[in-house]
Amino acid sequence: MMNVATQYRVNEQNVTDAYYKLMRPEAQIKSYIEDALRSSVPKLTLDELFEKKDEIALEVQHQVAEEMTAYGYIIVKTLITKVSQMLKLSSL
């Protein structure tokens, strides 16, 4: 499980796009973040994930920023604030 914090703002040049193109920008940004994480995290071990979390956050930030530009939003910063191992319990 990972907790991610993202700072974003409306691009002053595209206020109309930001207002009219998306009804729930937070949900869209969250979806893009989850998609970007799914493409990079599964190939890493837990130790690698801890070591590279800043690099992963920057990569996610760039991917999400590219997508959200079309909707009039600027992604300012993305941070991975928590990484924890999920435990699976199976019933016997």
C-alpha cells in the first residue's frame, strides 16, 4: 500500500478548460496516479520501492502532469508519503 500526496493548481491560461472539461478533477488525478503507479511499482521489490520512492514520485508527477495539462491543470508536486507491505491472510 502506498500513500501519495499531490499538489496541483489551475493553469491561469486554461481556466475555462479546468472548469468545463472535468467535473471531479481530484478523482481524475487520483486515477492517473494509480495508473502510473501500477505501471512502475509491480516490477520492484519492497526494498527497491523504498530506495526509489522519490524517483517513482517524480516519474508519476511527470506522467500525470502530461495528462492533466489538457484539462487546464498543473501538477506542482507529487510525493510518496508512505510505503507499507500488505499482508495476505488465508483461511485454513
